[in-house]
Amino acid sequence: MAKSKKAPDFEQSLEQLESLVEALEAGDLTLEQSLKQFEEGIALTRACQTALSEAEQTVKILTEKSGQAALEDMDIDAADE
């Protein structure tokens, strides 16, 4: 049986992840609920990372085809400052 369930889009996954974080930070969940939420958060994080990696690969392919300069990795530490 093939999987017919479509993976949620990036924005939807990110919103769900933010909601999970808020619920965990509130501290009103039981240990079991917290673990379940944490596990779901890890899955959402991985889905978001995969979506971002795929988007980055698509951008690289498109810019290489158009002859534009190669993309440079962003310095995350500098961006946070």
C-alpha cells in the first residue's frame, strides 16, 4: 500500500513546531505528554531541515543554470549578532 499522505509544507511544520515549543515551555504537560511532544518536535525539525536543504539545492541548481555566481554559505554566528 502506497503512502497517500502528503508531507506538510514547511510553513505548516514550522508553526506546529513553534506551538510544541510553547507548550513544552509552559510546563503544564505531564512527563509522558512532554516526551510525546518532544518526539513530534524532533520529527518536525527534521522535516523542516529536509525542506530547507531541498530548497537550497534547487536554488543552487537554478543559479548554476543561469550562469550566476555560486552561492556562498551564510555565517550563522554573524547573522545572530
